[in-house]
Amino acid sequence: MATENVDSTAEVARLVTELESAEAYEVKLRQIIVEVRDQLAAGNTASALSMLNQALSYIDDATDVVTSSPRHDAK
């Protein structure tokens, strides 16, 4: 039973870390969207397009955040 408790604690810690990472990812994407919107409102379409391309690169680089992690159901 002690091993299960340690496993549960480790799993909770892993999930908290994963959630924090996902929340930071969401905040970053929201900030990019606001900045792109501001550039579009100012008529700076080239700048907005460049920022969107950078956002796509950011998304591509963050695959560990946007893909599901393996489940640990099999024991």
C-alpha cells in the first residue's frame, strides 16, 4: 500500500507539472493572439503575418504540451 501511495503522489506531481505547462502554453498563445490583433488593427499586416508564422513555429516546437501523455493503466 505504501508503494501505491508513493505512485499516486508521483502521478499527482506529474499531472500538476503537466497542467502548469499547459496553462503557460495557453497564456503564451493568448498573448500572441492579442499582439497579432493589435498589429492587424494598426494596419501592419506583414508584421501580423510574421507573428503568426512565429506562433506556428512555437506550436510545432511544443508538441509535448499539445499531445497526450501515455496512460499508466497497465500494471
